[in-house]
Amino acid sequence: MDFTFNQDQMAFRDSLASMLADAVSSESIRARWQTQSGFNRDTWQQLAEMGITGMLVPVAVGGMQMDEVDFVMLAEECGRVALPEPLVDIAQVSTRMLAELVQANPAFAEQGNALLAQLADGSALVIAGHMINPYQNFASEADYFLLPHGEEVHLLSRDQVSLTAHKSLDPSRRLARIEWTPAAETRIVDGQQGALLWRAALNRGALGAAAQMLGLAQAMLAQTVQYSCDREQFGKAIGSNQAVKHLLADCAVRIEFARPVVYRAAYTTSVEPQRADCAVSHAKTAAASAALLCARHCTQVHGAMGYTWECDLHIWAKRSWALDKNWGDEGFHKNRIHEWLLNPRALFGAEYTFGASNTAFDLGLESGKPEEVCA
Amino acid sequence: MELVYTAEQNAFRAEVREWLAQHIPAEPLASFDTSEGFEQHREWEKTLAKGNWGMVTWPKAYGGRGCNLIEWLIFEEEYYRAEAPLRVNQNGIFLLGPTLMEYGSDEQKARFISKMASGEEIWAQGWSEPGAGSDMAAIRSTAVRDGDEYVINGQKVWSTRAVFADWVFCIFRTDPESSRHRGLSFVFVPLDAEGVTVRPIEQLNGLPGFAEIFFDNVRVPAFNRLGEEGEGWKIAMSTAGFERGLMLRSPARFQQSAKRLVELYRQKRQDILDSSIEDSVVRCYMDAEAYALSTYQTASRLMAGGSIGAESSCNKIFWSELDLHIYSTAMSLLGARAEIIPEQGAADDELGSWLDGFLFAQSGPIYAGTNEIQRNIIAERMLEMPRG
């Protein structure tokens, strides 16, 4: 039992953080807002050169073949700087799904591996358009789409789909609805195989959103602590007032108890993505709750400034409000846990925190066989 | 990251489970806030000590097992799973014990630890005073040095377990010229000493769970002082760290309550009209698990050489609010029956355990430093916001 990250994982996190600190600022985010695409190709290329777009891509096709535990703190850093580019969805969802499609359908291997290599080197964008997300972020920048028809998985190129753009409350997001016509030639796997793939994709997408919200929450809190030290009223820093301290302390508590939940979900997703439903739903709910509380309290502590376009805080707050509803909203995720709590075969109790197969012993004291756990 | 128990850890769990199954009293014990229940719980402490299960994290030399923090968590999980009796000596073994090992002389360790471990001596805590609650540095009770002794005068209040306990560990002002957190010392007093008067205070459940203690020229040997004279504040803060941090409230306690809550919810949900109950049950379950995950993460970090800091104040807020949420939700599920105190020994005793827990949960945000004080600590020490 070891709940720590290793030195390599922390070093990777640090090097991404330092790259992002140079490449992504509130100025450069606001500059993206002025452009049609909203997408900074230079930043994307830098991320590809660092190996991050291909972090979860198999080594054989130019990736680093790492896993969700290696990636989770990087996703958190993307949230911390409110990175507009869809790195987390591409690097964690699209790559895994393509690799799984290659496994599931040998006829797709050549094309799939070529796409994986292009994802890794940053030359192509493939978006996994899961049915839970009616609008796809940066669809207009994508070269290919993995799309569901029922539970079948189809691959379409940009010229095979038609996009209708929608503005997001978060000016960093570029949403579109995708219209397309399924055909036998576009289908990669059937519904039976697709169901598992979509389920894993949802868990990876929700995990990525959770990790980003964890980063967003911490960034909002840090900015607001600083503001509360700088801003003076009644002749003293507003942060010396208990009423202000307690708002921000509550944010800190919410973050502290979301972090290990998100990290555990990363672990479970990496080990067994199809059985990570409860762990991921818990992570999404806990991280969203932290990010939403920070958005609320941090706006409050900024006073009227917090309600302006000029103040940077809304870059993070709006991303939080958007990601909260992305990859399944609170109702969806709480419902997955609720369903499990009502499952008569569900096993609870402290000894099953890390799953029943983990507590691999049977003293013959159990009346029933441990079968269902919230993995 | 490897969130899997080792074979040794699973074997340890099996050993704990088996021992508890064989030794837990068949009949539930009376409350340890009654004289009969107190003695029953003392017997249970002795039983635990005989099996070396009293304080698994303590070194073997003191009757422990030298367990690491993960093993401690496993022990606690099995302990609450088995619904074993509450620990009447928790002030001693979880708070004073580790403090004694850090600050005590060899002679003090020899004198106090083994009797604490064996259940022979049960400890109360004596910190708060009528004028020193959240503002603990306002302590006024004095211990004045007279030769090899201290002469103690003053009053302590809200001393948990003091009605039936044998000893109390206190903080007194040993330097009468001093103010605030300087000039305080950490001193042990036997509760049967001449000049000590203990006045029980009934808690919300009507039982004397804590007491006022009056000291009228009470003489104790200077040997009873822990650490140097004037070091009382520093030592108390390290004890408070244990209290708010890992040791006082292990996650298994809340996971067991959450598990019982889910069972109650499964039975009652068809009869419940309040649509917010579903959300409450899901959140209680998630928060209990989040507290467990956080504790495992902290334990792993400490075992890898890290330290625990102001984030322990986050723990205290989180578990005390979680406990309130669990028991409030249970009361909602019980509806109009929630207020009924069951007859002693009646079959319907489940009602009583929820009500007891509900009343006790009211104290969580208050004891061990109120949650308002914890929020100040988080803001000032963890977030580094300006002091007021």
C-alpha cells in the first residue's frame, strides 16, 4: 500500500508546470479569445515535443506508454493555468480509445497506429465525441472524430462531418455540434465492443475533468489569498478578517478532500478502466464541488472586481462552471454511486476501500461471497 | 502508487479480525460515562492489553506491536467493523502516550506508560478553564514550585472522562509573572489527591461525560511535570497535533457509520418523502471514503519521511461535519421515531445508537479546538493570510 507519487512522476509534473508557466498566461489566454480558432498551435507543438500529447500512446508508435497515474498531476497543472487547448481529452481519452480500437479490430491497426503516431507528434487532432457531451470542444480544429452510433464506434475525417458552432460561457472553449451519417465504411467496431470502449472513455474523460478542476480550484484559491493580502479596507488587509479567512479556509478543506479522491480514481482507471465507475464519479463530484465552491467564494472575496471581465478570476471560474457539466454532470455521477449503494451485492465497509480483490482473504466469517465492489 | 495491500498486511488484518471475533464481549457494554460502564470498559482495555492490541503503533517495549500507520489503519478498520467497545482511555493512549514518548524521561515513561497501556490507569485531559476555552493561552490555574513539589490552585473545566478517571494531564501557569503561552507547564495530577474536587457535568445525553476539576492547594511531586518548566505550550501543541491529526479519529469510525447509514437507507427509502435524503446518503458515503483516502495518503507520506502540518486542521473540520451529516441524515430516515429513547435492553436498540451518535456529533465541531479556530489556523498557517 503506497499512496505517493514517485520521483519521475513529480519531476514530469514540475517540468510541465514550468513550461506552462512560460507558455500560458492570462494575457495569452485573452489573446486566444480574439482569434477565430482559439487554439495556439505553438503551445500545442511544444506540448507534443515534450511528449505529453503522446504520453499514453504505446512506445511502438512513438509514445511514452505511461498511464493515468503518471498523467493525473499533469492534468491538474493544465487546470491550474486554465490551459485552453484540449490536451487532457486528447492525451487521455482519444489516445487510449484509438489504441483499444487497434486491439479490437486488426483491420484498423494500420490506420489507427498512424493516427496514434500523429497524435503523439502533434500533427493531428482526433476528438472522441462521447454521447454524454452534446457539444465538442475544438471540433473545428480536429482532423478526425471518433463518434458513437448507438454504441458502435465510427471514425470520420473532418470533411465527412458538418459542424454547427456554439458559443460557450467560457470564452476559451470553442464548441460545436457534429452532424454526420454513419456508414459501414466508417464503423470501426460494433456496439458490443464499443460499449466497453465508450464506458472507459467516459471514465477517462471525467477523470481528466476532475483533475483539471482540482487545479482550477487551487489556482483560484491562490490568487484570492494574494488579493486578500493586498487589498486594504478600514486600514488593513481584508484577509485579516475572520469572515474572509473562513470562506477561503472552507475552500482549502474542500480541495484537501478532493485531491486523494482524484488520485485514487487515476489509479483505478489505470488498472481497470471499465470498473472505475464509482471511483471516477466520486472524483468528478468531489473536484467539481471544490472548484464550484472556490469560484463562488473567490468571486465574493474579490468584491466588485470579481464581477468584472478585467479581473482574471473568471478565466478559472468559467472553466469550472463548464467542466462541472462536461463528461457527466453532478446528477449523472452521484446517480452512478447511488445505484451502486442500492445494489444488494455491493460490498461496503472500510476493508473494501481499495476493492474486494485487494482485501484478498476470507476468514470464512463472511456470510456472502465478496463479489461486487465499487472498484 | 500501489493501492494494494501486501500479503503481510492482509495476514495482519486476518489476525486482528480473528482475535476480535474471539474476545469482543458478547453483551454490549454500558456507557463509559456511568460508573458500571466505566469499569466494564476498563476491563476491556485490560483484555486488549493482554493481547498486545491496546496500542498497536506503540513500540513493543511498551506493550505495543510497533505497527506502522497502514497497519494501524487496518487495525482500526477491523476494530470498527467488529463494533468493538469505545476506548475509555483514548485521552491516554492516543494523546498523552505519544506525547510522553516524545517528551518524557525514562523514569516517567517507566512509571506512566505501562499502567496506561494495561488499563490500570485511565486518563482525563485538563486544559480548558472557565476563562480559557478557545483562547487556551489565557490559562490562570497555577502550579507553584515548593521544594520537590508543585502546589496547584485553580480550576479546569470540560475535562472528558474526569468523573471516573484516575489521572488528569493538565497545563498550569508555573511562572506567575508570565502571560499568554509563556510560563506554562505540562503536569500530571492524580484525581484522588487531597484538595482535588471533581464536579460532574451532564452532557446532552444526561450522562456525566465531562467534569469541572477544582484544585485547592493540591501537592504533586515535580516528577509529574512533563518536559521542562515553561515548555507546556509547546508540548500541548504537539498533543493537539495528534488530536486533530491522524490518531484521534480514524476514518474507519466514519466508514462504519456510513455503512450503517446506507443499510438504514435501504430499509427506509420507500417511506421517505424528502427527496434530499438520497443526496445526503450519497454524500455521506463519499465523504467517509474521502476521509479514508486522505488518511491513507497522509500515512503514506509520513512513512516516506514527510511531515504533517496545518492540514490536520482540515481533517478536524471535515470529520466533525461529516459525523453531523451522517447522524442528521439517519435522524431524517427515522422520522418521527428519531426522538424516541428506547427502553434499556429493548430489542429496538438501533434507535438509541443513532440518537446517541446524533447527540455526540453535536460536540464534534466544538471539542479539540472549535472549527472556527481550525479555520483561523488553516487561513493563517496553511494559506498564510494575515493575522487578525
